[in-house]
Amino acid sequence: CPSQLQQRLEHFASRGAMDIRGIGESMSATLLKEKVVKDGDNYRPARDVSDIYDIDKERLASLERMGEKSASNIMEAIEKSKKRPLARVIFALGIRHIGAEMAGVLAGHFSNIDKLTQASREELMAVPSIGPKIAESLITFFRQEDNKRIIQRLKDAEVNLKAEPAKPEEQLLARQEFVITGTLQAFSREEA
């Protein structure tokens, strides 16, 4: 459905997802109508969100009311989006029941997209705050051939699909000594 695809493109490019400035409602509609996606030696309209990474700058610049500067800005935004954190990519995919916060949980638990796509129902439900509805939604999404192809095309476009290793939190009280004086009412000195 063209309307659904347009909404997927808008969501993928939105500020909270891949943050591709210049691809909003109007540009998403244009990408579906105009032949700006390079496909071998030919051009075609966008068919899915991964096509954003195959937009041809010259074809884009030739569109009505576009121009070289606007096309360059969009292409630069597309290039920057490749470096977004894994959580943003997961959210951008538009998986049912997966908002920005849950995408962050998933990225933190599964360090890359391959581990997430291959996770079993049990592995998914072992993640805090994931229940049967979310686990089923993820499994259904990642089993669909179209979605497998999109993820492969994102890999081919060199979109970041790995989570940054978690940095150990600074422990403000590490190597500190404390002396407790006076009377304690709620617990003993040892407990304190």
C-alpha cells in the first residue's frame, strides 16, 4: 500500500529514528513517485525504507523544486544516518509494539542486529519488560522475507547495526572510606 510505505519512510527518516533531515511527508511521497533509486543501471521509485540508501544524488537534484544544494543536504543527512546507534535503527524499522525505549532495551541486551533477529521467544522474554506480545511481534517481523532483505540491504549500505559496548558507570564511592558515628535507629552499624 503506497500510503503505508510513505508512512514507513517518514517514520524511518524521522528525528527520533534515523534523523534524516529533508525526508519528511512531501519528500517521502516524492520518493515513491519519482525514479530516484539507483537499481543497477536503471532508476526506480522507492519500494522500502532501505531504498533511502540507494538514492541517486543527480536524479534527486533534477527533481522539480529540488536543486543541487537541497539534494546535497539530503545526501549528507542520509550519510550521517548510517552512524546512528542500533537502538535508533531498531526503532526506525517500525516493528509493532517497539517504541524508542523498548528499542533501547533490545539494543542494550542484544549487542547487534543478528543476535536480535535470531533470538528465540524464550531469549526475548528473558529480557526485562518483554512479554509474550512483544516477543511474538519481534519474531513475526524478523521471520518475514521482506524484512530480512531490508536488514541485509542496511548491512550492505554500511548502516551501524551494532550497539556500542556499555561503558562501566563511574563509581563515585569506589575506594572511599566512611566512618559512622552516633546512634542509628533503623539498623545496626554492620548493616549500615
